[in-house]
Amino acid sequence: MEQTDEHAARAQKSVYPGITPEIAATGVKAALKVLEGRWKLTILFELFGGRTLRFGELERAIPEVTQKMLIQQLRSLERDGVIARVVHAEVPPKVEYSLTAAGEELCPALDELLFWAQRWKGEPTSADSPALPAQDET
């Protein structure tokens, strides 16, 4: 019985019950597919924190991206339900982009990935920095 328990423990790699390595790999691949694209992560980090930006503001924030590529990346993120596009009925048209609830849920996951990357590269993380002053939460 002991060997079966050890085997089950090895097969269970996730902190979430019932998630096998195969299920985990499939799920992560699907999530990474949503994020793949040269400018998607930059767009997401620009919109994190509840920011709403117009198309022109995104263009200025990411000067290296072409207009065509920015449009393609925004459309893809919108199609995947990560960002919301709101068109205001005015002349000239005003189009704003913000994260959906699903997009906001990405923030902590991407922050953790960033911290992992910094540790992996031996770069300082915010955890290595002096503590920030405590904020009053009342």
C-alpha cells in the first residue's frame, strides 16, 4: 500500500486536487497560446491596475509596435476574452481598451512569473528590496 501512495504522490504534481501532469501541461499550453505574440504581454502590463487606454495611448506607450501589429494583438486578446474594447459613438470615434475580469486575474500570475524569471536570472526582486512602508488599510 505504501508504494501505491508514493506513486500517487508523484503523479499528483499540482497543489490542486485531481490535476495530473498531463492535465497541467494541457492547461498551461492553452494559457500560453493566449499570451503568445510579441506585444501581448506589454499590452497587458500597460493595462494592469485597472487602466483604460485609448488606441493612441497604447501606440505611444509601445512606440516599437506597428499600428497593424497593435491592432492584430488587441483583436486577438479581445477574441480570447482578456481585454474589452469599447467604441464610443462620437466623431472622431473614440475606442478604449481595458482588461476584463479574466484579464485582471492574469496580473498575479504574470507577477509571479516575473519574480521567478528575476530569481532564475539572479536579478534582485522586490522581495530583496527594503520593505515598503506599511499602508493603512482602514
